Amino acid sequence: QVHLVESGGGVVQPGRSLRLSCAASGFMFSGYGMHWVRQAPGKGLEWVALIWYDGGNKYFADSVKGRFTISRDNSNNTLYLQMNSLRAEDSAVYYCARSNYGSGSYIDYWGQGTLVTVSS
Amino acid sequence: DIQMTQSPSTLSASVGDRVTITCRASQSISSWLAWYQQKPGKAPKLLIYKASSLQNGVPSRFSGSGSGTEFTLTISSLQPDDFATYYCQQYNSYWTFGQGTKVEIK
């Protein structure tokens, strides 16, 4: 079955960088678009970024554009989120999630999330 | 940007009640809408896609309707396992979530 496992979260100082990873299994990773979605403590869901199945197109929320990049390694079934110039408001649980389609579509499977805390 | 507004923000109901949650889009999104359920400390779970299509394995007491700018999620007979927070999401243009509706025990 579809399995998504995020890693790389932790405590980081404002202005620093962090890279999240998501290991995928149980499906043909190279055939699906992949999202990152975040949820600040006690708050709702916020879409962050999407990458197409082949990495050919990438989309970002305005709140992270220019600071975050999304990439994937289809040979190793891994999704990444590089987060630079981190701010306190980036503190959240970050979920890796599968798009139902090779490009952008709704999310049909979610990982369990990894917590990022931006604090001095 | 497309904004999604859910109502109510909180809903108090009893087991067996019929529950309806509304989601409104700031512009037409055709039927490109999904609904998710989230329980505390857990990842969201897909319930409905394309406004009214039930995801495999989701109980038939959940249903979705609507198109354009107004959508509803209905739980026909609320079960103990259904107390959770529900989110709508549009995927017509980028991806935007509603602010969530918490369904709590009355």
C-alpha cells in the first residue's frame, strides 16, 4: 500500500535552512505529482508546493516563493523540500502527500508529517 | 488567488444526527473540490473528490454535492468515529484549503 515517511524536521534558528525528505513506497513514485502541505500548531492546513511526476513543473504558495524549493529523485523514490531563510511563521508540521495525478490534482495519500520549529 | 470559506467553523452534534458543512469558493472552481477528515495528531484523510465522488473505503454515509462556487459535505447519520475536523480544498487553480470545520460532541 502507499506509504510516505517524512524526515528532517527539528528546531532551527530564524534565517537558517533545513531540508525535509519524504521516502515513498508502495506505488510507482515516478508517475505521480507530489505535494508538501503544512499545518501550524492548532491551525488549519496550508498548501506549500507541488512538483510534477517528472520534476518538469513546480508550484509554490506565495508565502514560501523564493525561499523554498521542491525537488524529487525518482530513482530513489524520494521527495525533498529545501527551506531557506526560515521564519517563525514557518513553524508547522510538514506533510508529504501524493497527488492523484501526474501533474496537480487532489491529494489521495498523506504521510504522518514532520515537525519544524523555527525559534532562537 | 481562490479563497475557500467553510461554515460553520464549529458544529456541535449528536450521534445519529444529519450534519452538513458548507464550502464556498471566491470564484468558480467547476467540480474541482475535495473533502478531507482530520483527527487530532493524525494526517488528513481523503473522503470526497471531484465534489461528489466517494473515495474507496469511505463509508457511504458521507456524501458531497455542489459545483461552481458552493459545495456541501453531508454526513447522513453521525457516528462516534466522525467527530473530527473537516477541510475542503479546491484544485482548480493551484490548491487552497478552507479553514476547517470542527465537528464536536453535543
